[in-house]
Amino acid sequence: MSNATQEKWDRHYQAKGEMAAVRVVAENLHLLPASGRGLELACGLAANAFLLAENGIEMDAWDISPVAIEKVNARAAAQQSAVRGQARDVVKAPPTAAGYDLVVVSRFLDRTLTAAMLKALKPGGLLFYQTYTRTKVSDEGPGKAEWRLADNELLSLFGPMQILVYREEGCVGDTSRGFRNEALLVARKLA
């Protein structure tokens, strides 16, 4: 990614306050190990990492934006939270070794990172993933199709894993209700 990308996200996070964790994390806390080490990639203000830390997971939180990471680390210090933010371009410097019990990604998609995410997980480790789909009922999310998942693509990207939770409703049925515009997955690394 370029400096322009970093600057774009710095501007975005300069004006943002705390946010809520995404649905895939908030609704599946019961699947977490009692303790462990996790990584949130492209974390933004790390809402997911903070919720996971509250539930016993020591979290690393990486984002390209130093502005976001400064806010993450200030919040972690103020709350004495087990979240450690690091300014890092996750595309240029992805995780390299199996050291994590959990990896979480939300509203970010770079298909080239799939193998690195799998490699970052210990055997039995969990992946929590939620991002936008091309099949949508509103304009929420990125405008470029390549930054959105095709139908069932999240399943195919992480097919070697044991799928524990999957949801992608697309435009089926009453589109004024349900989980629309995104797909979510919780999967377990087998070995």
C-alpha cells in the first residue's frame, strides 16, 4: 500500500471515536479459548481486539494508520487492557509464524493475505472474519467490486479449515431484515 493509503486512513481515524465490535466477534465469544494470544489485522480503532481482550485474549492490533494505532495504545493504557497496537502495513508485512490462537479481520479484504492468516494460526486456532459482499441491498461499504466478496467466496478462501459459523444472506427473502451486505465466518485451523 502507498503513503496515500496511509494518509487516507489517518484522516479517517482522526475524526473517529470508539466503535463497537462486529457481529462475528460479538455473537461468537462462546467459541473463544479461556486464554490465548490473538491478532486483529487492519484493526482500525481495534474494537474487536478490545472486546476479545475483555474475554481473556491478549491481543496484537495492526493497522496501516499511525493515527489509529496511537488511539488504540492510548485506550489500552487508560483501560489497562491487554491490547498492543502496532502501525504496520499488513499487506507488505503480514504475520509470518504460527503464534496466534485467534486471528480476526473485519471489513477488510486482501485475498493475498489468506495463506499468511492460515500460517499465523496455531493448530486449533480460530479465524473470525466479516466483510462486505458484492451481493448487497444498499451502498454501504466500498465501491470497488474487488474489495467485496463474491457469493460464497469467504467459504472458498478458507475451505481447508473447519467451518464453525457461516452467514451470508445476500438478497434472498425479505431484504429489509436479516444480515445483509456482508458475510461472516468463524473457522478452526485443523493442523
